[in-house]
Amino acid sequence: WCCPPGRRVQSSRLGPSPPRLLTEEEYRLQGEVETRRALEELRSFCQSPDFSAWTAVSRIQSPKRFAEFVGGASHVTPSEVAVHEREFGLESLFIVEQLFEEEEEEEEEMGN
């Protein structure tokens, strides 16, 4: 009753506005925050009385590492971090860039 009928029809036709997309930095930050939160929830659950430690330990490959994680240690080892950095970090971007440059040079040579 407070809005003219034309305005109501127009706003319903437009529908909801699309969500705002995250910037790369916001995406990375949200990933870090959510990962930390989920790991803390997992630690908390593993320390609760409802958690069957014997069942879990009997099914995992590295019980000592799991116990260290529950006690507060990192969920990844330094060697795993190094491998990840090598495969996905700045070093890998440099290698991929070099490969593309070499392919472009070969294509130019073949074209001439």
C-alpha cells in the first residue's frame, strides 16, 4: 500500500542481486581462517569424551603424528610444506612461465 504498483513489479523482476565476488586476497584469507577454525574444531572433537580414540588410532597410518596434532602441533610437516611450495609456490610459477616462453620461442622458430 505504500509503494506504487509499478515499483513492486519492477523490483520483483530484477530479482536478487548477484553476490559480490571475493578478491584473490580475500579468498586466500578466508581459506586460512576457515582452515584454522576447522582444524580447531577437529582438535576439540578429538579431545571430547564422545571421540573413540582407539578406533581412530587403529585406522590411521601415523598414530604418533595424529596425537601430536590433537596436542596442538601443525597438521602438516615442514617437508610437506616444502613440497607444496615447490609445486604450487612462486618457484613453480617461475618454472611454468619459463616453459611457456620456451614453447613460444619454438613455435616462432618453426613458423619462420
